[in-house]
Amino acid sequence: PDVMRGLDGMYFRGAGGALHALITADAAVPYRTLVRTARRYDTLLVAQALRSDIERHGAPLVYRLDRASAHDAPAVREVLEAHEILVLHGPPRCPRFYGQLERQNREHRAWAGDLTELSLEEIGRRLEEMLQAVNKLWRRRTLDWRTAYEAWSARSCLRVDRRALREEVSERAACIGRQLVCRGRPADLAERLAIEQALESRGYLRRRIGGWC
């Protein structure tokens, strides 16, 4: 816990129109750390959501974000750089990279039918109740029948030299970049691989072929 958090947006419709909800969650345990709603899914919403998440729960080492343009705007990068947080963008058109977030969204969509008759303000409050329910009431077999809140509360404090981590990622990315043939590949491929390698070397990331992300 606290190594990586994911952020993803969802679209809901209520009595007063459409609403976008950004939900952040830890990647090690299914603990939702924040929900933030707005009529528009834009840079302002993303920057506010990240800033509030960091203020409430501290800064993770990495945020996993998809390639939406609002996730890579100057205002968003400013928030992340101020806290020395790395960004892990998945491969283009590869939804399974975000499989964990998609499965969490499937749990959130179970609430969508209850929101259609509510005002936008009421939807925001109902989504807060949803986070409380999935965090504190749902005992999960994958957590040895603990709730996500109990698993999150038992986490140990991370003590990581963020500057050293960023320097290692930069060095690894430069080395990987010299060996890659990048035609047809995203420009940030070397950085993504470098982040994954740096986390693996510290024991913060494990890969299992055929496993669940």
C-alpha cells in the first residue's frame, strides 16, 4: 500500500444531467481513497482530485493514469512534480493494463441504477456512501476476510528517497531508450519500463504470468 494508486473516471447520469466522477484507489489493496465529481472531465477536475487525494492520504510513489489528455496537462504535472510522484501510463489501446481499475469500476457501476433519479449534489453524496461501503463493510476473501479499510489501516510507513528513485528511473530510461527501436511505439515506453524495473528492484512490484493485476 501507498506505492501506487490508480485514478479513473466514470460517467453517471442523474435527474439533473450528466456527471463525471474521478475515483482513486490503492493498487495493493482495493481501498478507494477519494471520489471527486464535476460536470466536466477536464484538467481542473483531475488536478483537484490528485491534490485532494494527496492532502488526505499522502503522496504515493506512483500514479497509474490512462492516456486521457486531461491526465497529461501542465496543471496536473505541476501537482505531481511538486510531490515527486512518478506517472505510469499504460501502452496505448491496452485496456488490460488497467484491468484492476476496470474491475473496480464494475463494482461502482452496480450503483448507477440508483443514481438516475438523484440531483447532481445527491449523486456526489451517494458516491461518498458507496466508497464507505466498499471500503469498510465488504469483507473480501482476497484479503483474508478483512475489509479494504482494515488492510489499508495495517499498512507500514514507506520510507523512500524519492529523489534517488527519480534519478534511478531517469538513468534506467536513458539506458533502455538507447536499446529500443521505438518506431511505432509510444515515446514514453522507456520511462514506463524504467519505473516498473525500479519498483521491482525495491520489491514493490511483482509480476505473475497469468495472474491478476
